[in-house]
Amino acid sequence: MQDLKKIPQIEKILKNPIFKNTNKTILKNITIEKINNLREKIKNKENYNLESIESEIMSEYNNITLGTLKPIINATGVVLQTNLGRSIFHKNLLDEVIPLLSHYNNLEYDLKEGKRGERYDHLTSMLKAMFNVESALVVNNNAAAVLLILNTFAKDLEVIVSRGELIEIGGSFRIQEVMKSAGAKLIEVGSTNKTHLKDYKNAINEHTKIIMKAHKSNFEILGFSSEVDIKEISKLCKEFDLIDYYDLGSGYIKGIECNEPSLLEICKNPPSLLSFSGDKLFGSIQAGIILGKKDLIDKLKQNHMLRALRVDKITILLLQATLKRYITENIDEIPTINMLRKDLESLHKKAKLLHSKIPSFFNPKIIEVNSLAGGGSLPNKEFKSFGITLQIDNIKALKLERILRENYIIARIFNNKVTLDVRSIQDDEIQNLINILESIKNMRIENE
Ligand SMILES: *Cc1c(COP(=O)(O)O)cnc(C)c1O
């Protein structure tokens, strides 16, 4: 415990000239935490280092004040990654919203009547016209959409879901858990691989309110399996005066060749309610988009929970900007879709360009790889692509992967080689990627 006395006084640390141009309140708070940690370490007889305490505080200060979100080069080929922020935006969309964010706007103001307006109206008319539905509502994310719908209509009532669709997405969204939070009772029917219409029908009783279908999103059941089409569920619900609700997850609109039924297709016979994420295959900002019958959407708007789930103007603006691209067929400006529909020829061209610039120090080689949609979308669809393997003599792939990651390049290890899939690398990132590789080349890397 003698060592505790070696800890310098906080005031003394703060006087160090390296802290000259810092915010003293923040600096002090960081220092107090550092000293407390140091005390803990000494008490627990762990290793500690007093020499570097000032520089540690300084680097923590820089981390905090410079912002911890960094631009990342996604070289994994997984286009939608929740860890990497899901969908990204084309610069044109951002330019379009800047004047609306740097000035006041009529978010909740009816310019004709000179009175309070509805923030949701800005999107409703666009969504209605696009999908030919009666009404629409947008909330914070799709999890919020599920919560709001279940809470509004099925609090203290029963919701029937197929056992094959009790999904978990990204470790934090589980149908069962959302059901509980919403106060609804989950009635599971069918088996993991097969659910029939009669399973739903047999479960209906006077407490039943909703039959919910959830898109399997991040997995597929192969072999002997069957699920009930949403159209069949809608018919059954009509017969028993229940709400048919489809949690679609990704909400694919158009632009990629895949087996996924598009929203436009589904909306030819729309269920009473459906919802999907704004930042998965839709390719926009985090949001939960709800489409459906006007009387039901009006009820959702009356739920006080909506106030806690409401979206900001920035969400409304970016969703509008994305919808405009779908309407005008300007899909090149929706990067998520654009990346997923790149043809092999252009990917090969990009791989060759990148390959020609990478220093030979890395032994770059072009190989064929498979990219993925990711983000719980199109789980089994492989998108053929090209990758570049990097290898440094005597350096393990795991080590190189880590160095790249610490320099904001996220790569995959494929057949024991660090691989950069060109599909998810943006054109304007190539020069930066090369610069980073040049600087890594100049580091003295040693194996551990
Ligand atoms: C992704 C997903 C969700 C959650 O959506 P978030 O927008 O991430 O909240 C819910 N249901 C399904 C079927 C999904 O795929």
C-alpha cells in the first residue's frame, strides 16, 4: 500500500505544461478517473505505470474532444453492417438537406393555415403515392415500429407468431422481448421448420388481436420447411376481424437481382400494417417505416408512446431524399443498392486499379470472393466480387488485419490471408487507402 503514496496530486498533474490549451473541467474529470483507476490497480496488486500518466491523460483528452466516431474504409464486402453504421449516403443527398438544416423550416407548421402542422405529413404523402397504401408513419427504427404497433393494438391481448419466425437480430432485437415490453402476449404456433394456415387458425380465440409475420431476415430454413404467405394470413385475419401485421425487416424496393419480394410487390395486396427499417436494403437513415390502413395508423398516432419514438427533421429529410431517388430512378445515388448491384466487370476494373497502386511490399493478389448484403438481409445470397489479398513476409494475417483496423481499414481474413473486397470500398477512398498502406509499409512491423 506504500505505492498509493506515489500517486501524484491531481493539482500537480494538471499544472503540467502539456495541458496548456485544454478545457480544465474536462481535463480534471479525466484525471480524477485515471487516478481512481490507478488506485484500484495498486489495491488489486495489478501492474501499473506512473511514468506515462500525463501522456495517457492527454491522449484520452484528445480522443474525447476530437470525437470518437471515425470514417472507416469497409473492405469486408459486407455492405450493410450495423457495426459500421449500416447504410451510407451519397453526397448529393447531404448537400440537398444542408439548407434545410442550417435554416428554420416548416417541420410542424402549416404554411397555408398559419397554424400547427404535423411532422409526419411530410413523408406520408410521398409514401402513400409510392406504395399505394392508405397511410404511413415513421418512427425511430423498426424495433420501435414493432413496439408501437404491438403496444397500441395488443396490450394485454394475444399476438400469434410462427415458431419459425421468432427471430433475433443483431443480439438486441428479439420478437419475444419486444412483445413483453409492449405488454402483449405471444402465442407461438407451428414448429421451427413448418407452420400451416390451420396452426394460426386453431390458435385464434377471443383474446387474439394480431397475427404477426416476421421476415426471417438473417437466416433461411433449407430442406423440409413451409411458411404461410402473408396473403393467406391477411385473408384469415379478415375472416376473424384481426390485424394482419408483417414485420418485413429490410424493406427491399428495387435495384438488385434477388428472390426477395419487393415492397412494391407486397403492396399490391398490402397487409393491414407492415413495417421495415430505413437503413437496411432501403438504403437510407435509421428509421422504422410503417405503412397500412388509415384507421390503424391514426390509432398509432394517438399512442403517447409515439412521442418518445418520434423522428427528427434530419430523419424526415434524408428519407425524403432517398425516396426521391427511388421515384426518379436515380438509384446510383443510393450507395447500398449501388454497391450490391455492381457488375463483375466494374468490380474487376476497380480491383485492377487498386492492385496497381498497392505497394509490392504487401504482395497484393487479385482473387475472386463473395460479398454479402449483411444487416440481416438476403442471408444466403452471394454476390460474386473481387478481392485483393495482402501478405507481408513473416507477419501473421491476424496481425496485419489488426494494424489495418487500427488505421481505420476493416478487412476480412480469407483462407488465412487478409483480403480487401472492392465492392464496399468507395471510389473516393482508394487514394486514402493507398496512403494508409504506404504509411504501414514505413512502420517497422514485427511479429509477436
Ligand atoms: C432488422 C430487423 C428489425 C429491427 O430493425 P431496426 O431498424 O434495426 O430496429 C426488426 N425485425 C426484422 C425482421 C428485422 O430484420
